[in-house]
Amino acid sequence: MKEVLADLAGALTPLSVRGLQQECEERLRKVPNAINEFGFDGYGMSPEWLRRVALPGILLYRWYFRVETFDIERLPHGRMLLIANHAGQLPFDGVMLAASLLLEAEPPRIARAMGEYWIPRLPWVSVALARAGTLVGTPENCVHMLENGECVMVFPEGVRGINKPFPQRYQLQHFGTGFMRLALQTRAPIVPVAIIGSEEQQPGLVNLKGVGRLLGMPAFPITLGFPWLGPLGILPLPVKYRIYFGAPLHFEGEASDEDAVIEEKVEQVKRAVADLIERGLRERERVFT
Amino acid sequence: MEKVLITGIAGGQGRLLARRLLENFEVCGVDRVAWEGHPREVAVHAVDLRKKRFEDVIRTEQPTVVVHMGFIRHFRAGASMRHDVNVRGTKQLLDHCVNHGVQSLVVLSSSYVYGAFPENPYYMDEDSPLSASRSYPEIRDLVEVDTLASAFLWRYPHIRTCVLRPANVLGYYVHSMIGQYLREPRVPTVMGFDPMMQFIHEEDLSEAIALALEHGLQGVFNVTGPGEVPLHTAIRETGGRALPMPEPIMRPLFDRLFRWGLISYPPGAIDYLKYPITVAGDRFVEATNFRPLFSLEEIFQSLRR
């Protein structure tokens, strides 16, 4: 029965989608991660599982957001911290950045997201994210992965960035400093990244933080579509994504330095991201094409 | 030849270790139960660690090395009995070590002492807090034993004390909780959860203990095997069938069945099926060059029915 369904699904899948699926499988075979005989890396990531679920993400990447990358060949080999702007109410920017690393980088890389502390409590979601390579964002996990040569992506604006209202688009919010201490501790290069497009995908009108707190959610944004259109309202607009990769930044210093010293380095990274954003906005003529 | 005394020598792990240590030591041991058919060279005494007779054994055998693994790791005898045997037994043993000239001591703790929590980082090192009792009060005796041994390590530096915290031990002989669990006809799991679990083969653990003695290790060390897989993969590979249960049903069910004595898994164990405890074994490897011989495949094979 299962095979019949699989055959049927295969026959009904348009050729172009099957092409995407094949491309994804080939790229996944080339990731440099150490996978054991049962198909998992040491953190529970599974390329086989990614192969089975990546298609919706890739369809979004190629056909919906039509992502274009710039200077992705600047990515170093081995360990790195990707530092990007964060926007759009739902983290499609993270998914698209991860997809670009898998589909466009040489060699293909698995981008590691550092997840919220409550994620492991969620049934199914926790397993899905772990198989996709996301870990709880403890400093220990981040250090361990960087020392293992992984590529960790961090959005230092966090909730402040992703849930900011539309008039503040492309204005970087306060950057946390944790990532800089981890980079210094592990001597990991920092790659500034600007994601253009995400900031228009779901224009936020206002963030009702009080309601969010009541519901136990990190934020409660009112947007053009949500909650007026119900579940449909959480869909992003079909903006065009452009992802700019900056030159890797190497920092010297001690992880235990005073806040002022660390903040000055963080400011350099923030400026690098802001410069990339500025370039992206200058080069783009329209939001949707 | 030095003489080693093994507590819990009649258990699966104790028997394996006794045979392994016969290569370099004169071996004697104690256990609460007898070891039928033990090797002739091994002197086995059936005593309770908490009783005076145990001190007599130490006085007459005069071991210079002690390996302490005489713990109750199941709940069939009742939680308070278990606690008393494990904690008071350890306390007595440590006192005897001081009074009767023991020079090295290995205490077999467990990586369970760190506790299974959602915020656990992967590959915890030996300095991570021992939080097991926060969510799993039924095994707080293991934490107390570990703490007693670690305190002893600092208080009596002239006795080389080594606390080992191995990952999940599996094998043909050893009676571990996890082994018993994986051998169930239908293996209960928590629906929607599949934590990573590290495994080590019983023979490799014996080798690790032997290496700790050989190198005269002092300190606290995690001991890891060839790697880790998600729980459901381990169940499948050991030939079992998982029985995923929704947590809101599983908790009260386990709670009642455990209280009525129908199952031997306390409700606190459920968290260990939800969240990972993975530990870093680097410190031990650096100190001893330990390399596990058994692959994950072979470890799972040893449990196949």
C-alpha cells in the first residue's frame, strides 16, 4: 500500500519538483558532517530525515521567495558564526539562510540554529528541529558545535528584531553580546549576513507584548494579515529574498573581557551587517521582483 | 601482586570485571548474593556492606585496591531499602578504606546523576551539576553516592580515588535499568520525543575500569562508548517494538502501576525518555587512551532476542 502511494505520488509530481528533490539529495550527500552508521550526527541531525522534509523549504526557496545570494563563496571552511538581521514575524529568514547554505555553498553546509530553551519540551517539534540540526541555544552547545567545525547561525536581535513593526524595517535593533564571547572563545570567524526581503514579508503593525505574556508566547504581533485573516494571515507575502554574505571578520581578545570591550567588537559586526543591508537596499529596485 | 576487592562482584558487571582483573590482580569480592561457579582463584564473600562482617572481610583480605559497584539499581526491594544499601553501604566502605590501608578506589557512578532536562547541553563535562534528584527523586541515592565519593576524593588525597560516570551500559551479562527496559516485549516511549542516548558495552566498561586502575586515575570522569543514537533507533536495533504513549496518560499510569508494584520504572524515569543526557568522555580518553572496542551495532546485537 505504502509503495503504491509512493509510486502514485512520484507519478503525479511534476518533473521540475523531482529535479529539485534530486538536487537536494545530491547536496545532502556532500555535507562535511560526520554521520554515524545509523544516519545521525552527534547532535541528532539526520540528512536522511532532511531529505524527506526539505522539499517544502526548497519550493519556498526557489519558487516563492526566489532567493538570490550574493558573495556566498566568501564563506570560510570549517567553523563559523553567521550573524544576520532578523525580521518578518515568523523565522522564514532563518529557513531561507539555511537553505542557501545547503543549495548554494561549496561544500554544502548544514546551518545550525540555536533554539529557544522551551523547544525541547514540545512533542514532535523538538524531534523535528533536532533532526534538522537545531540545538538548545546554551553557550555550551554553541561552543561544542563551533569546536566541531560547524556553521552556527545567530540572530543577535532575537525577538526584538523578528517582531518589530513595519516602520522600523531594516533598522537593526540592539545586538546581544553572547555571540562575540563565543566567537572569541572558539576563535571562530564571524560572517555578517544581510537578508533583504524578509522585512517586508509580514508587515507588523504593533506587538502586543502583554497579550503575548498572558498566552506564554514570546510576542503577540498584530500584522496586516494576522489575526484578521485567521490561519491564512500568518502566510508571508511573496517578497523576493536577497541574501548578502560579507567578508569573514576575525576578532582577537579574551572571551572574559569587560562588556565595554566586547560591545565595541559587537558594534563592528553590527556596522558590517548594516553596510550589507544598505548595499542590498540600494541595489534592489522592487520589493516583489 | 596487588589485591583488589570488588563490591557487587556477583552482578553481571562485577563478574566481567573480576575476570578482566585476574590478569593483573589477586581478586576477591563481596556481594549480598552468592556467585555460583565463580573462578577458583576468586574469593567471594556473601556479606552486606552495611554489616560489621564486611569490615571483617576487609581486615582479613587486606586489599590495596577497591572497586565499588555494589549498588541496587532496581526498585524491586523498595526505594528506602535501595537508598539505605547504596548510601550507607558506600559510607561504610569509604570509612573502611581509610582505616584499612586501601590505596586506590574506583567508584562506579553513572551519567544519570546529571539528570535529564530540556535545557541540557549536549556532551556535558564532569563539572556539570548533578541535578538528577530534581526530576527523578527515586534515584537520589545515586547522586548521594557520587557526592560522597567526590567529597572523599578531596578529603583523602593520599588515597587515589576515581569516580566513573559511564553512559548507558548494555550487554549480555549486565543487569542495567536501560537493558531491562530495552528487553521489554513492548518498549514504552513518550509520544513525540526521541532523545539521543549514548551507549557503552559492558566489556568496554570493564576495560575502562581496569585502565583507570592501571593509570592510577584520581578524579571524576565520564566514560563514553562508540557513540549515540535516538532512543527509537536503539529500540529498533535491539529487536524491540516501541509503544509510544501520550505523556498525559503515561505519567499517571506509571505513577499508579509503580506504586502498586506492577512495574519497576518510577514515573521520574519518564524524563529520561524525553530529554537527552549526553556526556563528554574526552577527559577519560586523554588520561587513559581508552578506545571502546564494541561498535553501536555490536552493542545492540548483544541484546537481540
